[in-house]
Amino acid sequence: PRLLSQFFFADERVTRVVAEINGLDAELDPQQYLVLLNQLHLSQAHLLSVLERIMEECIPTQRHSRDYLVKFPEELLVDNLGNHMLFAAECLLAGTFLEVEEADGAHLRPQARNLLCSLELVRTVLREQSLSQPGSYPEPVQAVLVQFDQLFAEFELSYVSSLVAVKSPEEIYRQQEIIVLFCETVERALRLGYLTQEMIDGYEPLLMFTIPRLAIISGLLIYPDGPLSLERSPEQMSRVFSPFYNLLKKIRDLLRVLSVEELCLLERSLCTAE
């Protein structure tokens, strides 16, 4: 049950698979080579997961901040992101630029080298610790883990930033504004009887259409200083709405001529129309 013992066997598995790959002629047996590569991928993922749990147990208050993850596109936030970063570092160190431009790869290579050297040091130190005192983490072990955690986070941010346009602090703030707008829209819709709590608790599919429709009206009329403020330029709006800037202006102009009763009727119809 000890994490260091689990790490020892996970590390043994990675070492064994790497040895098998190094002793295989990929051209003579490409099928077996692919099988071993898949095994390496799985064994490295398991090794990293155990290492993550060790760091949470050993250095929970010294972990490098991962706040930058909110800048990443959602499609990149997957469970195996860490393993993908490790594979990317290995490719960069080998001079292979699979996903990045050559110039970016050359810039990232020193970081990749530092990260992989740090990982090798972590593996050595933890193996020795698991064989001597598997139930403790002395200060030298903690220091090695802190360094690895920092290098991993720095490489992850740099590598992903070279792949995609990460969200700026301004864009993150605009997204938070949209979240607030949607929350206030739901609260207002419940108060006016457009929606019921039962619909929300039951994840009524119609809400996926109803709430955004009501949010557009709320953002244009009820909360004009929010994320749908047309006093801003399109460049200052969230990328969710900026492509529809001119259309939103037309909708706002039409909404302004409606009476209170007509607006209420429109909102009710938006809660039922498909």
C-alpha cells in the first residue's frame, strides 16, 4: 500500500519496456514495436500517476501553481495531458518536432532536457528511498520533487503556448462575465416563472436553448454594462459574441421598441420554442 513501493514497481515496468524496445529491430518486427510503444505509453502514464500522488502526499504545500490551466482550450484538458507532455519532451530532445515549428522546438529543447533530467533524478532518488525507508520522505527527496514539479509546470505552459493561443487574462475575465450573466439570467427567469427549479434539477434538455436565448435579452436590456455591452468594440467583447456584434445591435434595437408586456411574451415564447 505504500506509494514508494508502488512507484518502485511502476518504475521497474517502464525500465523493462524500454529495455525491450532498445533490444528490438523495429524494421524487422514493426508490429511488436508498436505493441511495445503502447505498453511504454501505458506504463509511463501509470508511473506519472503514482508520482503525482507522491507529490500530493510529500509536498502538498510546495506544489507549483497550475492556475495557468484555465488558459488552455478545454479539448487539451484531458487525463493524459501529463503523459503527452513527457512524450513531447522526449521527441524534442531527440530532435523531432511533431507538433511545433522548428524554431519553437529549438527554444523548447533546453526546457525538455531539464525536465527529463529532473525526472531521471526523481526516479533514482525514489527508487533508493523505496529500498531503504519506503515510509518517509526526507528533505533531499522533497527538494528533488519540488524541482521536478516546477520544471514540469514550466514546460507544460511553454509547450502548450507554442501549440495554441492560450487565453489571455482579459479573455478569462470575459468568460467569467458570461458565467455571471447566465447565473443572473437563470435567477431572473426563476423569479418571473419562465423556468422552474424542477427543470434545472432534472437537466431539462430545452434549457440548453432557453437559457442562452434569455441571456441575450438580459445582456442587451437588463444588464447592458455586462459582457454583451455594445458600447465596447467587437475586439473588446468575448470571442463567443464578437462575431455577432452587428446582429446583436439589430436585436437590441428591436427589443427597445417592445413594451413590457410584449417583452414578457417574447421571453415566454423563447422558453418553449424549439
